[in-house]
Amino acid sequence: MDIIANLDQIEANVIRACKEAGCRFEDIEIVAATKCQTSETLAELAKDGRIKIFGENRVQELLEKYREEYTFDIIGQLQTNKVKYIIDKVRLIQSVDRDSLAKEINRLAEKHGKIQKILVEVNSGNEVQKGGVSPDSVEEFVDSLKIYPNIAVVGLMAVAPLGIDERELGKLFTNVYRTYEKLKRENSEIRYLSMGMSHDYELAIRCGANLIRPGRALFGERY
Ligand SMILES: *Cc1c(COP(=O)(O)O)cnc(C)c1O
């Protein structure tokens, strides 16, 4: 596998999707989903320099690969009792979907003298087993986080349901985009719409995403 060639390809695809969407390549942030990837792989990407952010799913993995010169986001389900390990090590926590988690993030952010930026995770397909706030409750949930002074909601994150066709997925992404736009009109801190993984990032960009999270498209299949 050639990560650098894969990244060239992803960038070319992003440029094409941006043309169709009427956005600019510079407006799209590519966060590499680095779960299961080694420190060596992260070092290779860091050396290339085009990818500025690594997105980790698991706290343990983030801690193992952590280096001060890297920037990490948490993109996977985060257990409340693990916030303490990463609060001083992350740019964004992209997967906030419940009050207990927000409360703990706020508590620890205050302790560390920081305002923690977060994204609210949307369960775009309203799937029972999945994390995320149901699309209908997003605005209410975002509103409820105003009581936490050490949390700044800066956007939304959505994971696509498996096994639905592109048209249906486009509808779900567009639905999340509409909520994002609405929130953005009321809150100038809102600026990230994190949607799109290896198989759907072009569609996500066409639907208004400005942060994408490719994993396999960059690193090859995970074994
Ligand atoms: C694994 C993962 C990705 C990347 O998925 P790929 O299909 O490998 O691109 C992106 N976002 C989240 C939340 C993930 O868990």
C-alpha cells in the first residue's frame, strides 16, 4: 500500500467533489481515521505534511500513538470514564451524544483550564444500535449544552448507516446539513460538518460536509 499515492487520489477526488459542490478544496479538512494504524504509519503521514489531524476511535490507541507535535481528534464512541485520559490531548471530541459525557468533558476541561471544542454526533439514519443523537433532537441537545461553560459546540458529526444506497444516503447527509446550517445561523462558533468516510466522502462533500474522515481509502483495508 502506498499511502502517499492514496492521498494524492483522495485529494483529486475532493477537488472534483468541491467543483460539483461549489466549495473550495482549502475549505475541506481531511482527518485521517487512524484506528489500527501503527505509529510508523502516522509518522509517514506527518512527514508528508498534508494531513494535519489524526482521528482516533479508541482512547488506548490514541495514548499509545500520542506525540505532542501531532493533533488528534476523537471520532469514535467515548466512554465517560475515559475522558480524563485524553482531555489535554485532543483538538475536537467529535462524538458527543449524551449529557453525562458532556458533563464530564466540561468538568475536566475546567480543571485543565481549557474550553474543549466538541462536535455533536448525529445518528443520521436513526439506527437503534448506533450512538449519536437522533436527527430530530439535535437542536434541543445542542441547546442543552449551553449550561457548560468549558464546552464549545463547533459543529456536527455523522456516521452513515451501512447498506443504504447513494440516493438515500444523500438524503440523510442533506438532512444533517440543514440542521448544521440552522445552528450556524444562530451560533458563530459552529463551523465543522464532519461527514464522509472512505466510501462516501465525495457524496458527503456534495451534501455540504467540510470535514471528512477517510481510513481505508488512505491506508488500505484493515485486517
Ligand atoms: C473507522 C472510521 C472512519 C473511517 O472509516 P473508513 O471506512 O475506513 O474510511 C471514519 N469515522 C469513524 C467514526 C470511524 O470509526
